[in-house]
Amino acid sequence: MSMSDTEHNNVSPAVKGVKSAERALALLDFVAERRQVRFQDVVDFGIPKSSAHGLLQTLTSKGWLDFSEQDRKYKLGLHVWEIGNAYDGHRGLIDSADPVMDELVTQTSETIQMARLEGIENVYIAIRTSPHPMRMASSVGMRLHAHATGIGKALLSTLAPEEARKRLTSVVLPRLTPNTETDVDELMKTLERVRDMGFAVDDEEFIEGCRCVAVPLTTIKETGIAAAISVTMPKIRTDNAWPHSLYPVLQSARLRIRESMGLPDDLHLS
């Protein structure tokens, strides 16, 4: 992906940003994705040589990047870690959810994930891994396409319909498996069903052979964060009553987390 593609996907055309700042942030995202890059990688990414030298030097001198003289590669610096640890925007949510997620993984023996909505992606902020050898591989900080995951659709359902449609139409929605729904009108109908039923599912829509059931936890209107929690498992371990068999335990978990946060039982949708 070139720098211009990144800017198109992440910067709203209605917002006029500072070009140098946008380049610096896009470069940090690029290094985070690649883990380590050479100077030529940065140029190939779409930053002109004349700008790349100064940008890399500045980010390195301020601790955002580290440079290895041995292999001539750049990677994220210590300051990124320091800033990340200073962030506590969803700390209260995680503190309330931690013991509940521990119980959920004991109850279900499956992977429990909590995510928040960022644009059109779900970003995982807490995970409890299934004890089974065959399980969903995910990690905190991972971003997935919300339209193709159960937890993503639970998150999108917390938005006002016009806002959900605006986000879904702002990008090209990839078809990841034969079951992935990419038609926005159909997705809007799905989100309405999620609001009616109280839960969302991923039936081999993100990964073939994998299923997920998710419930929304909080909305932007309530806490400033749209969050959801899910149970994810291989299809071969789902029973005949899936997904309804998992809804009661997820609903109970949702109520307990909201009570711990001092929120009412019912979500206040945006």
C-alpha cells in the first residue's frame, strides 16, 4: 500500500491535516506493520527521498524509531511503548471485564475477545485464549474488518443507522470467504437484526471453519467507546443450538460488566 492509499483510507476528505504530520503518522503505522524497514522501503511506501531523510532522522532523534547501524533498518522506538502505556482510554472497561472474561473462558473453554470500534475496524483490547490446541489466533491490538466479524457487527450495531451506513460505504469492503457479506444494504439489514436479537454472529465470514457470537457492551454515547465481547471457536466444536446456546452466557457477562461500570442494563444507542 502506498502512502497516498493510506492517507485516502485514514484521513477524512473533510479534514485538512498537516501534511508532514500525516506523513509521520503514516510512516509509524507502516513500520509497525512491517516490524522493521530499510530506507528504500520508506521511499517505496510513497515518501519522497528528500522528505524521507529528514522525517526518519527526526523520528529517530525523538525516540519514535530506532535505527540499527548493523543492518541499516528502522523499527519502532521506546517512545512508542511509553506513549502506549500512558493510554488508558478503555482502562475502566478492561478492569470491569477482566474477571468476567476469566469466568467466560472457564465456562465455554473457547476464546473470549473484547474489542472496540475504530472507524470500520474492530480493534482487540483484551483476549482470553481457549485451552484447546485448535483455536482462533489473535492478539491485543489486532485490527479486523468489522463487516466480516461477529464482534465487528455487534460494534456497528451500536451506531445510529446513518452513521453505520456512512462508515460501510466509505471503503471497499473485501470478501474474505464465500460467506462474507459485502453489500451495504444487506449489512444494514443484518445490523437491524442484531439490534433486535441482542447478538451478532460470524458464520465462517472472516475465516472458513471459524464461528463467533458477540454482544455489544457499551456505546459511544454512553462511555465514548463502542465495545463488544465475543466467544470464538472452530465450527466443529459448535453444537446444534449454536448460536443461541452461547447467548445466555454472553448476555450475563454483558450485564455484569455494565453493572460494574455503573451503567444501566439497556444500552443507550448513539
